[in-house]
Amino acid sequence: MLKPQNIIQAAAADLRRKQRNAEQAKHRDHSYEPYAFHRTHVRRATSANELVLLALMDGPVADKTAKENTRMIYGNARLLVEAMRITSPS
């Protein structure tokens, strides 16, 4: 069962993957690490908080993916809201 902390960890890991994927692409290394969140959201996000917010606001985009993990994250709005509470500055 996913917990809000798992969502935050996945968002932070996706942002690190985005950076690694960009570096690899610069060096013409075509290996690619897949994201837990939807790639369009990962590309737009600059923080874990923003990534969770994008998932919350645009959840139906995950219906189009074959990745079960992405559908699990996006399919639970309550969990995303709880994750937002953790990442939002007080």
C-alpha cells in the first residue's frame, strides 16, 4: 500500500532521473530511465511539490499510460493531497 511519503520519494527520484536522462542525452547515450510519474509532468516540474500538484490537477493523463505504477500514483487523489500537505511549505 502506498503512503504519502512514497509519493514524495517517487517524485524526488523522478526529478533526479530527469537530470540524469538529460545528461545522458547530451553525451548521445540513449539509455533512458523510465519515470514513475507521467513524463510530461516530470518534464514540466521543477520540484517534488510541483510534480505532485501536476499529477493531482491532470490525473486523467495517466489513463493513457501502460505503466501500472503511474496509474497507481495518479489513481488515488486522496494520497496525492496527503503528499501535497507534506511537501507544501507551512
